[in-house]
Amino acid sequence: MLSAYPNPVPTGNPDEPTASTQITWDTGNGKIGELYVKIDREDERLVGHAPAGSMKIEWIQFDSLYEFRLYAKKRSKLLEKLIVTRND
């Protein structure tokens, strides 16, 4: 399970460069999972490491695409992916 709330992230104050969403994940089997994010064309980067968790992501910007990917340990298997955007 992988979810983001809210998604899309509301515009809010257009003068604020960033906004936030809450990412929640669960591997479903109690085994360690690794949560990565790929922003636009950048390389993936690790943002979480646990069987399940929840974290506030406070760096969602306009005009970017955030693809969160939940993997089994050491990226051996993609369990789920989720796209997060921010309204224009």
C-alpha cells in the first residue's frame, strides 16, 4: 500500500514555493521496504526505510512530477508506485 494525502497537493498560497503531503506506505508482509522518490528526470533518492510508515513531505513544488516508489529491500522488487503533483 502506498498513498499520499492530499494528492494532488492544493495550490494554497501561489507565492509559497513549496507545499506538503503525507505519504503512507506498508509492504503488507512486515518485511523492510524502501521508499524512493524520483523527481522529474532526476535519479531516485531514498526517503524512507521501514516495513510501514508515514511521513510529511514538505517540498512539493509547482511544475514538478514526484514519483514515489515502494520497493522490497534493496530495490529487489517494485511493490507499488504513486505519482504526486501540485495543482497550478
